[in-house]
Amino acid sequence: MSEGALLEVSNLKKYFSVRGSFTKKVRAVDGVAFCIRRGETLGVVGESGCGKTTLGKTVLRLLDPTSGRIVFNGVDVTRVRGARLREYWRNAQMVFQDPHTSLNPRMTIASTLLEPIRQYRLGVGDEEAFLVSQLELVGLTKELLYRYPHELSGGQKQRVAILRAIITRPKFVVLDEPTSSLDVSVQAQILDLLKDLQAKFNLTYMFISHDIAVIRYVSNRIAVMYLGKIVEIGLADKVFESPMHPYTQFLFSALPIPDPKLAKSKKKLLIPGEPPSPINPPPGCKFHPRCPHAVDICRRQEPQMIEVEKDHYASCWLHIKKQ
């Protein structure tokens, strides 16, 4: 594994069969490679449908990968089953986008939080006292323990979902757009809570979002996905200040600017056309049908990921030809 990496993924693929066809596949994740260092947040950003959520679920083995390799804390978990998979899940959890559907409406908050504790047979002594202490970690109080999800606000539900994910003290958490279903006034509170919990328990995050401003706020490094592939990855400041891949440049140009004068002077880039079908992606670079800089080799051969500058990688022939 790379030095300091908690999770390392190489050539990961997840294809789904198309109903009524034996040969057609949806290439949701198509040859992804990255690593996440201990204690950092890797932000994954891209258009809706680019494969971000599928990537998160596949990394956690909620979906079985079609091929590739997932190494967690030095152990290959790509094909593990039974007790070894349960142990991986104890250390790798997920917070889903919508707390309204991720919490069981028939279970009280106490039952929801006790489920992983009992599942993994973690001795906590006085269960009620333990749950009260845990609720305080996420800014909730004792009177919520025996309520049902429909009796809580959206922000309270998401705090419960976050607590359920970290209550077994995992090392790694996938956050799948954890603020997108919340009011704007609550989003900042949840983001600050996640940062506080990360510092307190030395958590490692994979933060999935299409909200570029949120990704910039929470991430140490950023991976940009397009049509099932990572096209650029690097330190957050470098990727935002000098995006290397044409798709990243288009994507980040949509970020709103608070200053009206600066916003007026900045030219917004609009991506031409529509994303190709993941069932029948174009040959060569997957972005070439929409890229204004595409040349002949882009249409014929897929570019490899190269280090354009220190800790900043992109898969684009424009930079490969300069090497």
C-alpha cells in the first residue's frame, strides 16, 4: 500500500447487466484507482449519474465489484465473506443521503443506535447511559431516545444517522451527499459536526457530493469523476486553483461567486452536449465528444492518469503530450 494510506483501490469496476440483454452492461464504475490517507477527507465530485454513489457502495462492499482490488488497512477485502466482511463493515461505515429513508420508521432512536452495538457484541455496560453520552456527541438530548424518526426534524435525523455510523468507532466513513436533503441553515451545522467528529475520533472520510462549494470546504484532496472514471485527483487547493482536465474546468466554472463584480467579470464555461451513455461509452477519452480541445488521439486511445504537478494527477492527452 501507499505510505500512510488507509484505503487503496486499484482498477475497480462495477458493471450492471441491462435487462433483456446478455451482452450490454452499464459501466457505472469503470477502472477507478485512488488511495485515501488516514485522517483525511477525499472529496468525490461530478455530475449526477457519473458513478459517485456506486463507487462508495462498491468500496464498502455493499455492492460486489465486477473486478479490481480494494485494500483496507493492509488487508485485501475485495472478495472476503462472512466474519471477515463483518469485521470490515465494523470499521467502514456509510451515511446515506436521505435520513428520511435510511432510518427504519418502525424503530425508536434507541433501538436504531443499539442495533450495531448488539450486532457486533460491543460491551457498553448501562445501555441507556451509553446512548445518552453518544447523543451528546452529535448535539442531541436524552428525550429523543424513545421517539420515532417521524418525530424528528431533518437535521436531527441526519445527526442520528451519523451517530449510527460512528457508534462502533469505525476507521473509515463514506458520506454520500449527507447535507443535500437538508435546509441550508442546517447544512453548515452538519458539516461542522462531521469535522469535529473527524478530529475527535481520527476518522477518515470519503465525501461524495455534486455541491462544489461543500466539497471545497470539507476536503483535503479531491477526485473528479466523469462517466465512471476519475479524470483528475489532487490536493484540494491545487485542483481548485489550477484544474488540469477540461471537464474539471467546466465543472468548477459553475461555482457561484459571492462578489457580484467578480461574478460579472468571470466567464462561465458551459459544457456542450450531453453525457454519453454508460452502456455504450465512446472510445478513447470518455470526455472527447464534449471537449473543445479534443484531437485525433483523444478519439482513439484512452489517456492514462499522470502526475501533472506534485500531488496533482489528470488523465488528459493535452498534458501527456507535454511530458
